Amino acid sequence: MKNITLSADEDLIEKARALARSRKKTLNVVFREWLEHFVSDTGSAADYKSLMTRLHHVASGRRFTRDEMNER
């Protein structure tokens, strides 16, 4: 395993450590998990479903026509 050094605001680091602690993890473990997710294959069905779940509150207000959806 290779070590890296990162720089961030002191308050931000402390908040991140506290959040990691509340999840019973270290900041190092949380960062490794994030890094794995960051480089993983995107566009999977699970990613799409997760995005749609997070955006469930967004509404266009109406249905768009086929021509409107295909405008560039």
C-alpha cells in the first residue's frame, strides 16, 4: 500500500474525522472507500437507481415533447 499526503482546511479535517468516527471508521478507511468508488466503473444500473433516488424531488413541471427532448 502506498502513502499519499493531502492538504485540507483544519476544521474540515476535524469534521471529517468526527463523521468517520460516528461511522466507526477511520478517516483513512473512509478515504480509501471513496477512492475505490471514484475510480470504479460508472454508469451502472445501481448508480442510475441511486441517482434517481437522490433526485426524486426534482420535477420539470410538465412532460416534454419529443422535439423538445431532442433539441441541441
